Amino acid sequence: MTTDTKAKETRTFEADVSRLLHMMVHSVYSDRDVFLRELISNAADACEKLRFEAVSRPELLGDDPKPRITIAADPDNKELVVEDNGIGMSREEMAEALGTIARSGTRAFMERVEAGKAAEDTQLIGQFGVGFYSAFMVADRVDVISRQAGSEEAFRWSSDGKGTYEIAPVPLEAAPRRGTRVVLHLMGDATSYTAPYRLEGLAKSQSGHVPVPIALVEKPGAEPRDIADGTALWVRQKSEIKPEEYTDFYRSVAGQYDEPASTIHFRAEGRQEYSVLAFVPGSRPFDLFDQDRKGRMKLYVRRVFITDDADLLPRYLRFVRGVVDSADLPLNVSREMIQESPLLAAIRKGVTNRVLSDLAKTAENNAEAYTKIWENFGVVLKEGLYEDYERREQLLKLARFRSTASGEGWRSLADYVAAMKEGQKAIFFMAGDDRARLEASPQLEGFRARGIEVLLLTDPVDSFWVTMAPEFDGKPFKSVTQGAAELADIPLPDAAAKPDAETSSDIATFLAFVKTTLGEEVSDVKASDRLTESAVCLVAPEHGPDRQFERLLNAAGRLDKAARPILEINPRHERVAALAKLGDDDKAFKEDAAHLLYDEARVLDGDKPADAKAFSARLARLIDRGLAKG
């Protein structure tokens, strides 16, 4: 129910938030300490937002220009306060920010907790953007008192986390002069969070890197004591920074609680001056495959936060987290104009090249670490193979693949080229959605018999980048399901496996018969040099999409008409040889056999028979013939 809109107002949490708060209170979390980090992070963001707004409206700072965060403990009353002098919130902003959650990740968070994955709690809190609500892990009531910069009104948001919250105006003397004060009324088993040594330790270890000074008030009436100077980590010398400081900063900027897989820290000088502190996460962010595919790099200008939505890295590096701080971009440029800035384009190029260079160094010097990075983000990096022509060669060197020779390991293209057979002119691949099915494909038989390695490409993106006709080390990529197999120059180890001239004559006649019988269902019928065990297989014509890419285009509705496949028949197969020797008096049976061979090839290729009813009838006639002869 709601009273006068200018007086106290009671509202009900949206359903998702209500469920979430119930979980926060009743689920068992292994590390409740994260609440302080989240509140400090929110306070720092509020100060950064004010610094940005003050570039065009300096009057917002008044006589209090320096940002600060204050943590105050009140052991006697079991209260803990986190206060900032940042941008503050209006009544509407409080309702929106604290009463609803816009991020779709919230539901995913709750589903994972309900699925019994509470052991991953600290990662879940950060990953799914529910940081403020972690306060209810330690408090049975939370009050948020805020006064927006430049406003003559202040409001208090209050809730016990049990379904409703109140918003009411408060006298200005009871509110911060500007900014937000979060008051936690601690649970009985959380009063240790008022101990000064514990607060100082948590603030330094978890949030000592934030670019806003932090002060501690140990008890009511005590003077604030600085515990973090607000020096941005990225402006410090690398030699001065401890590994744990990098990790803490990564966890804050990435919203994750794992360890970074790689840290990239450098300062560029010359035509453009900027500092970069970026991280490759140790695990996949939950939004890695969002349709928007936006990056998560924060842009600063001379340590003033500008935006976290700048185009600082290409989309295929969207998993990288961190900050870029420019000394050259103007502070008063709009977020929209900054995207079109030539200075930003130069920064983007420099940062992208440095990230790829660092990945290459990791691949060369620490194969195990790079393997983990590739397993997490390889499918995204491969998007760059068709999006970023300029860096395709770099990305091909970084790419890793499963293959018919890799077992459970990964192969680089350099590994592949080094192992190519004499006479082999191309890098062969096969694309599909299941590795086991690919390995059982008849199209691989001739390659396997000759010891030729074939890359097994199972990510949907693979079918797209290989269509760009790239090459590596002068060797083109070629699908084993398309066109000629090009195996003539690489003979089978057993020369006796080749058909003799008499058999070849019979086979030629039979192939012509099959082609005539199948008519428009296939574009051609050929003797296969890629089959050694199976009787038949289908391949795509030389030009156009290969079999897998054609399926993807067809599923997406982007293919008007599928190309008619080529039916390849193994001339050395006993069944084919027997069929080829049948006379004209068995024409009806041979016609059935021709259609059944085509349907067999379709089934082996992962498709259904072309005509299920006709297939059933032909199969029945074949069985009847066998029974009659038996």
C-alpha cells in the first residue's frame, strides 16, 4: 500500500528480489565477508559518477570536492555504516536501484543457488550483479539514507529483507550533505564486523585498490583514520604491486571471485598516452554469450571514470576485464562522441594488439595455462577469424584444435603443418556438432588410412570462419566433406587395395547406372578415394558451402535451396563390387539398391532417408529377396 507520495511509502519487492533476499538470509554461505567489498564498490562507483558529472557541472561538488568513503563501527548498537560523498540517489532512483533488479542474471543466480551450488557463493554474488543484497547475509535490517548531489531533499530506504521496503523523506540534517549512507543493523552472529582490526583488514585486502580514499571510524565520536589512500592501482609501477593486489583489483573490476588467468599491465607513451590494467578471467563470465556481446572494459580519463561501455576491445575479446586510463581524451566529451574519437580508435588498436601479444607469449611460455584460457574462451576468440581480417594470422597462431591425431589434447596449426604428409597440400578439416560422430564419419576413412591428420571443428563459429578461405603458412583449409579429396598424391600404404582394370570397368558402368537412377537427387555419382571401409558417403560440390555450413544456413532460414550433394561410392567395397556384377535382369533390384545406398549415405551423414515410406518399401523388398533365396 502507498500513502502520500511525499511522505512514507511502503512498497513490495518485485518477485525476483523477494526470492533473492530470502536466499541471502536462509542459504548458508561460506564467506560472508564479501558484503563489505560490494558496499565499498558501490560507494566508489557513486564517487566516480559524481566526478564525471562534475566535469560539466562543477557546482555539484560545492565545498566538498574530494571523494571519500567512510566506514563507521558502533559495537554497542551492533551497527555498521558505509558512507560516501558521491552522486547520491533520488526517491525514484532508490526504488529502481534497491527495489528491482534489471539484470537478467539475477534469475540465473537464483536458479544456481536453488540447484544446490551454494559452495560457489562468492563467485555467484559477483558474477550475477546482486552485490548490494549481500548485506542481508549479515544484517536483519538495512537503512539507506541518500541525498542526491545538488538536491535539497533526502530520503531513507529501509527493509528487513522479508518482502517489503519503505521509502520516506528525512530531514537534511539527518542525511549526508551529499551522497549515500548505508546502515547495517547486524545480526547477532555478525557483530564481529564492528571490530576495527577486522574492518581494516577486509577493507585493505579487498578494496584497497579503489580510486577513492577510505577512512575508518572505530567507534562513535572517534576521528576518522585513513586506511586506503585511493591511489589507482593502474598508475602504480608494476614492481610495487603484489600479486594479491592484482587479484583483488581483478575481482572488483570483473565482478568475479576466481583468480585471473593472465594479467596485462602497461603504460603506452608517444602519440597517445594511456595506462592499461586488464585481466583474462580464470573462468567464463556468465554473460560471455550474451547477444549484445559487449565488452566490459572501463574507460577513465586522467583517473575520472567516463564509461564502462566504450568500444575498447573487439567483440571477440569481450571476456577481457579491466580499465584503460587515457591522458589525451577530453573530459567533457560525451559518451556518444567518444565512440567516434580517432584517439579512442588508436587506443583500441594498441590495447587489442597488446592483449593478443600477451596471449601469444602465454601460449609459448606456459602451454598449460594457455590451454585453460583456450578451453574457456577459444570459441569466442575464433569469432575474430572472420571479424578481424587484419589480425587473422595472429589469431590462427593462437587457435587450438581437436583432431584425429590429438587424442584428448589440443593441436596448434604449427603442430599440424609440421606433421603434414609428403604430397599433402591442404589443411584438412571436418565440421559438425559432435566430435564422436565426426570421428565415425566415413569421409575420414581415406585420410585415416593414409595417416593424414584432420581437424575436428565442433563449434558453430567454425563453419563461418573457414568460409573466408583463409590459409596458414601457405596451406589452404579444405573440408573433407566437400569436393575432391585430393588424396591421389598420398597413396595408401597397401598398393594392392587399388581396384584392377576389370573391376574398374564394372564399377564405371554401375556408377553411371546409379546416377541415372537417382536423377535429380544428386549432382553426381563418383568413385571415392576417401572411402576405405564404408560403401558410400555424401560430399558437397567443390564450390559453395560444405555439408555442415549448409545445415547451419538452412536451419537459420538463410538458404533458398540446398545444393544437390555428390554421392561417392567405394569401388573396393565387397557389396558395391557384387552389385556392379549383376546383369540387366536384376534391374529392379539394382534400382532399389541404388536408392538404398543413397539413403545409407544420408543416414551416415546425420540425415534421414530422403523418403521414409519409399525407404521402408525398398528395405522390405530387399529382405523378402533374401528370405526367398534362403
